[in-house]
Amino acid sequence: MKIKHPKIYVISRPNLDEIELEKFLIDNKLSWKKDELSRPGEQVVEISGRVCYMSFTDDIAKIRFPNRKYIENLIARGHESVLEHASWTFILDGVSRSFTHQLVRHRVGFSYSQLSQQYHDESEAEMILPNGLDKSHPAYAAWEHAVDGVLVAYRSLVGMIVDGGPDDTRERLRWIRSVARSLLPNATSTTIAITANARALRHFLSLRGSLEGDYEMREISALLLKTVASDAPALFSDFEVVMHEDGREIVVKNM
């Protein structure tokens, strides 16, 4: 049995096409004062919000400036729909099926593509050791024994010539792996691609990031927050990662 640990890869971030924006401003005889300290995702949110009122001007005495102040006002007033214009695509690797079963319940503002156990051979599957269950814990031996037994049974089923099933070779393989995967535990490591916008991520973090008893959820939430807050700090300024009294990180939302 191999133990795997979670990693996050950001393969797409918010981007602003300043040439197209300039065309829009010129066509509508508008001007805009760009906050040079703001990031592309924050700028996209501000521009989208200003479209609602055509509140574009380079006179900062007449508008909320800098960008951080503009976004803070949106969030304070509950106008978070504008945050949907900033989105990221992540690959989460080394997370458990337990985690993804909960993650994919978040539908609005999220898109998913996950490793298929019908097409991917799991004979050498890696496992996610539940946080808090280290090798010194008395329950570890029982957990390891159960997982090892499942992997042995999986390999046995995959290797058998099972009577019945489709005649087509490809579909027969799918069927055999479907039978075998029914044994795999929630601890099985998986990989999932996620696209999510800032509003959806904020909702996810507020619901999931502070669940004290779900250590994996806390760990992934902290990874996500650190990543998106680095790209667009103003969009997540009311969240932070802190050290809980149990010695593990947790996400908290400041009211």
C-alpha cells in the first residue's frame, strides 16, 4: 500500500485583456483609473461591477478607489454576483474519494472532471491516510490491514476471466473494472480538475473550511485559500488560515 499526500496545481488564473477593455472604453467615451497595485482577477471584478452603472472615470474623487475599497464595498453590501467573473482551474491530486464525494455536492459555480475508475487501472492505487491516524495510532494497523486486503481482492478480480459480460473487448474491460472498483474504499487516492469562480469558492470556504472534525477538508480548504488569496487578495480578504488549538490549520471567515 502506498500513501499519497495532496497537491494543488493551478492551470488557469483570471486574466484581463487590456486591449479589448481599452476598445470598449474608447467606443463608449469612457475612462478608467486602474489601480496599479491590483491583480487581474480583482480588476475583472471591478470592471464588471462598473458596467452595471457605467461608473467609469479617472477622477478618483468621484469613485471608490483603490480597487480593494471597491471590492470591500461589494462584499459588504452582499453584491457578490460580480465576483463570479473571476475564476480559476485547479488540478487536485492526492485527495481521497471521501473528499471528492463532498466536494462535488457544490454545483453552482463549479465544474469538475475526475479520474475514472472504469478506465484507470487501480491495481496499484495509492491511499490517503486519514489525517490524525498516523502510524503510532492504535487504529492504524486495523486500517492498513483492511486497505491491503481490498487491494489484493481488487487485483484478483481484475485478473480473473469472469464469465459473462459484454463481448466487446473494451466494454468487457470496463465491466471487469466496474466490478473490481466496487471494492475500493473511500480512502482511494484520486485526481480531479476543478474550475470555480470566486463567489463559489467563498461559499465553499465559508461552509467547509472551518469543519473541525474533517481534517482533509480543512487541509484542502487552506491550500485553496492560500492559492486564490495570493492571486486576488481583495476577493478573499475576509478569510484567513489560522492555526487551530489542535495544531492543524483551519480557515476562518472574519465577520
